[in-house]
Amino acid sequence: MFKADLINKLAIKLQDRQMSKADVEAFLSALGEVTQEALANGDDVTLPGLGKLSVAERAEREGRNPRTGETITIAASRTAKFSVSKDLKTAVNR
């Protein structure tokens, strides 16, 4: 599902609350910004019914250049990690 599809489906679900597509799009943009800021600060973000986004630390490690086969060192980094909620797992496995 693409962003436009998500906006359309959410706008239909939220019609009774008088939210337009523009309102839904603004909400999704704000949610993305707030989530990015929280993760950049090292905070976790819980999305009820979906799961939890958190920051995971990756240690420095050895890797190989696929073109030359040369051993290289991959620097330590941080990455976003998503843990799926039990409710979502159950819904997907029905």
C-alpha cells in the first residue's frame, strides 16, 4: 500500500470525525516527523496495535567487498528496529 492509498483508506475510516484527506495527510506527515525526532534522540515509539520502533546499536564488524573480495571494516552504527505487537501477529496469522 502506498502513501496515497493509506491516506484514502484512513480518510474513509475517519469520515464520521470529519477529517479530510488533507487532514489525514498532515497527520501522517506530523507522525513521521515526531517519530524521526524521537528515534534520533534515542527514544522508543510505541504505535498501538502495530508495534514498537526503537534504536538498535550495531557493533563494528568485518565485511567483504563483493567486487574484490577484500576484507573491510564496517563502522559501528545505529539503526531503527521494529518489534511487531501480539495483536498484529495474530491478525496476520488468521
